[in-house]
Amino acid sequence: AAPARAGRDAERRSVSWLTIDQGTTSTRAILVGEDGRTRLLGAWTHRQSHPGPGLVEHDPEELLTHVAAGLAAGRAAGASVWALANQGESCLGWDAETGAAISPVIVWQDARTGPDCAALAEAAAEVRARAGLPLDPYFSASKLGWILRHIPAARGLLDKGRLRLGTTDAFFRDRLTGRFETDSATASRTSLMDLGTGRWDAELCRLFGVPLTALPAIGPVNGDLGAAGDLTLVASIVDQQAALYGHGCRRPGEAKVTFGTGAFVLSVAGPERPRPGPGPLPTVAWHLAGEAPVYALEGGVYAAAAALDWARGLGLFDDYAELDRLPGDPALARGLAFVPALAGLACPHWDRGARGAWLGLTLETGRADMMQALLEGVAHRTAEVLDAIDAASPLRDPVAVDGGLSRSPGFCRILADTIRRPVRVSAEAERTALGLAMLAAAAEGRVLQPEDAGQRLDPDPARPDLRAAFGRARALSQSRWLDPDAAP
């Protein structure tokens, strides 16, 4: 009996979960052990296509190839189950019979459906009441309707009963597990799901021109979700919701900010559906198998790391270490501001027409000054989102932060001083992977509770509160100064 017991103990010690984070710029395969330690198995970047102004696309087959490469890496590492995080609102169409994509992945950043959303303005209140979301090209519904109207193969497949439409997770799951399904957290990002019932809404589908019959089944975020060969899928969810879960946020008001391509804030709202309002968005945080859904409030900044990558491409800095050697006093206090509305403004303004803006440039302005203003701009936009969420449902301190920018001590100091709240900088950068592993563990009846030895940063009370000054700069980015019909 002793050798058998020792064998079982060794098996328990060796448990690990393969997590695949399919994001906007790359796909990452990360192994998470029972102790919460993460090990990167592989990372694959994919092409970002910009075929026209405001258009952002990915190649579906390239993304699928990278997910499959992650699965192969997980098998080689001895994983038996896997979990998947998806981009959220990015979506596409494909053939149910062959599995072949008939459209590119239309990425969440893509703004091609702005005119379509404007044409539905009279239905904005109804969309918000049902889905909890504003009319914005950010969400999947208008993109899926665009596919049906503009991709010739889509109509033919619909007539034959072979059209499939959905977010990227549904495509991956269909191709890899043979089950055409999505989860309620991802579905809540489409503008097609009734947030109260957790089901596709026939009226929303009619408004956006999306056939309900072409959409995947909606299920929980974890459980037995099908198998990709010998690897069982046990969790699937939006990357931002996975990060919220991975931070251990469970009580209403606990919040995190993930600084990736954009900056995304999520705050736990609890078991009751939040009332839709003009600023932060009610969304499903997670829906565990056999339990009631948990809701969250969400708000985003479209350009965070994307703004840094843009600035680096312009030659404003060479090495990310430079960001920790910027001047001590705020650029905004010196009259220099940057508004990172490079793809418009999300929460709480929801203004796709806003444009990025430098304000207060002089002949003395140097690269370091401009980069300091850029980082402050990202922090101030994050503050606007946090303030809007706090007004709807009070936040608890500290605010947890993760993602690439959180690795910069200089930026984290700017952030704490700007939002005027303590922040907890995660010692583990892979919070999405941890969240996936925790959801996977829960599906197997296990508990994964990794310790977080992150650093707490408190705001400096001596720093000036410049949020009102930034608000004036942000308003100028929304002024439509280039519009010939605008008032002087």
C-alpha cells in the first residue's frame, strides 16, 4: 500500500495545467504548476494587417496554427488538460462543413463598422438595456453583421445551413474539439447576448443582421469543454476576465488593470447584474459550471502599449529601460500633455472620432519630455476609467495591475500618483495564465491559490492632482477641429 500511496502523492505533486493565451499580438503557451509557478513553453507572434484606415485584421489560420503549436508544446511538457484565453470581441465567419474561414479575423480595434453603428443610433437605448453595451465598432455584433453583408461566401453558406459566425474562441474550439461553443463571459462582449438571461437575444440579432442560427452555443467558462486529441479543454474565457480571476478578485469592488495593447479595467460587481449606464460597462466576469454567473464592470483604454510601440517606431525612445529614467516632476505640471486617443476614446466617453493629441510642445521639448507625457496620458486615461467605475460601484483599494507596462517601476509610480489610489504591482506577470489555471483547477475539484508577493505603491500626497488639467486636454482631442463644418 505504501508504494501505491507514494505514487498517488507524486502524481498529485506533478499536476500542471497548460494555458494558452491567444492575444492581440501573440499566442503564449504557459505551464502552471500546483504551486502557482509559471513556465513559458513558447510564444508566437502573428501578423497585424491594416488593409485600410481603421481596419485591423488577423489571419485565422495563422492564429489557429499558433494555438496548435501551444498544444503540442503542452503535450511535450506532460500536460493532460488545457485552458484557453481569447481576445474578446475579435470575430470571424467560417464554413461549418469544411472548417475553412471565409473572412479574416476582424480585430476588436477595427473601426470599419462605425457608420453601421451610427445608422442604429435610434436603437442605442434598447441595445444597452438588453446587452448592457453601447453602440460601438469595438463589439462583435456589427462586425458579424458586416461579414454577412460584405463577404459573398457568407450568404451562400447561410442558405445552405453551413454558416458559422463567432468570436475567435468559438472558431478554435470548433476546429480543435469539434464542439461549436463559446462561454458566457465572451458572449457578453458581442452585443448579441441578453445580459440578464445569458442567451442570444433574437431582437439584438435582428438589429445587427446576424442570424441566430449561425451562432455557437453558450456555456460556462469551465468544465468538460471537449478534447483536442488527448488534451481535454477545461476552461475557456476572455483574457481580461481570466486576469481578474487570476488576481484573486472575488469581492465586489476589487479591481485590476491589465496593461497590454490597451489598458483594461475590470471590477467585480457580484451576483446581481449591474444597471447599464453611460460609462463603465456591465459584463459577465465568469460563470463557473454549476454556479450562478458573477458580473463585473469594465472599461478600457484603446491604446496603452500600442501607444508606446507607436512612439518607439517614431524614434522617441530606444530601450524600455529609458522609461524609468524620466524627469521627476510631471510633464503636465509643466504644461505638456499627451492624449492617447490613437484609436479613439473608450470608457467613459465612447468617442471613436477623438484623435491623439500633443499639447504644449515648445522648442525646448525633448524626447524624454514627450515620453513622460505619453506615460502620464495612459495613466490619466486609466484614472478616468477607474473614476467612472468607482462612481457606479465603489472600488476597494488597492487596485491590482499586471501586463507589460506594469514591469516599469517608473510607469507604476506615475500610475499611483495619477489615480491617487494605492496599486498592487503583481510579482507574477502572467495573471491571465494563472486565472486560466485556477479556473481549470476548479473544474477538476481542486483549489489553486498562488501567493502574490507583489509590491504595493501608495500615491505621493505631495504630488499635484492634475486630472482636471488632463480632462481639458482630452476634450481638445474630441473637438473635431479638422471638420470643416465644425463651429469655430
